[in-house]
Amino acid sequence: MRKFLILASVLIPVLSFAADKNKLSGNWREVSRKNISNEVIEYKDTIKMEFLPGGNEYIWQKAGGFIYRGTYKLEANALDIGMRYFTIVSRNANKMVLKDDGGIYELESYKPVVNTPEAKRQEVFAPVKTVQQMAGHWSVYKRTSANKVDAIDYSRQLKMVDFYPSQKDGKWGAFFATKDADNAPSWMVETYANQIVYLDGKDKRQFTVIKCADNELIMEEDGVTYYFRQFK
């Protein structure tokens, strides 16, 4: 029994981290840099990376440089952030070593100072338990994608959604594609459970609700994150 407990205490944090292997989270900063020959080199342009909750957005900054925001893709031993592509040499909950043609970069996770912009972006949003919490007319003001989009399908890309405070003809709302007329939604909301909106119509779709607060609704489907607001 004692051996089992010891083994379990070692495996549980590992399994917990591995369960979300296609996501990164929190704040990371560079603590060491080497050249391709594995020789330690000096640097002043410290890399900082921040992975935002809910979706695949990141923020990248080098000391003294511009701040960039985009989406990333994490697969096996590779991290693609669009402007750069890294091989992941090693990775755990507190340390990550990345490599590209320019060098080898060791990053450690850190907790930003309270009330800084970085800390506020790491806010964990309150769960959205009912459709009524989202009632209203919402318009898209931004979209991001975890993958490169070669061509936009305007018959599927959302432009607005309506959530009803009570059921209408057995439905809880309507989702409109960019090509849809304002009175002809392509999908209707069948049900809502465990932060997921279930749609039926032109086809079946599912959206995960990430946030509904402060006049902002955030939903995600297959790596595409939609940001909505209610405009008066």
C-alpha cells in the first residue's frame, strides 16, 4: 500500500499536466539561452510569453521590444506561433525548453504581480450556468484561430448570435453566419449544458462558452474563438 501511495503521488501531477497536452497556460520568461552548439550566450532581449485562458491566444514580448498577440498551435514536440516555429526540447508544468535555428531557450513559469495587465489577463471567469445569463443580441467584434486559415467560409463563420431569456418554439436562441440574412439564421440553439451550446440547423455544431461578463461573450469551436459584444 505504501509503495502504491508513493507512486500515485508522483503520477497524479504528471497526468494532470499531460491531460491538456495541446494547451499552454500562464506566464513564462526566459532564464537561459544557448547557441545551437549548446554554449551559453549572454542576452538582454529576454523573451516573455503569456498564454491566455480559453482558446489558443498568446502574447509575445522581448525586453525593450514590441508586444505581439496571436494564436498558437501545439503539436507533439512543436510550438508554432506563426511568426516563429520552435521544437520543444522538454516541457513540464514549470519549465519549458524551446529550440529553433537561432538557439535554445529555457523558460520558466512565473506569477505576475497582482493588478498588472498580465495578472488581469489570467483571470479565471465565472462559469456560465444557464442560457439566461447570455440572453440578448450579440455581435462579433473579433475572431482568432489556433490554425492558419487559408480561406474563410462565410457560410459558417459567425457574425452574430441571439440567446432568448425563455424558449421560443422549443429553441433557446439563433446563430447567424456572415452570409445569413438578419432574419434567417443557419442554426438554432437546441440546448445548453456544462458550458456547451448545442446547435442544429444547416448541420450540428457545438460551442464552448468561455466567458459572459462585462458586456463580453467569448465562445470557442474547434480552435476558432469568437468575441462578442452587445452594441446599443
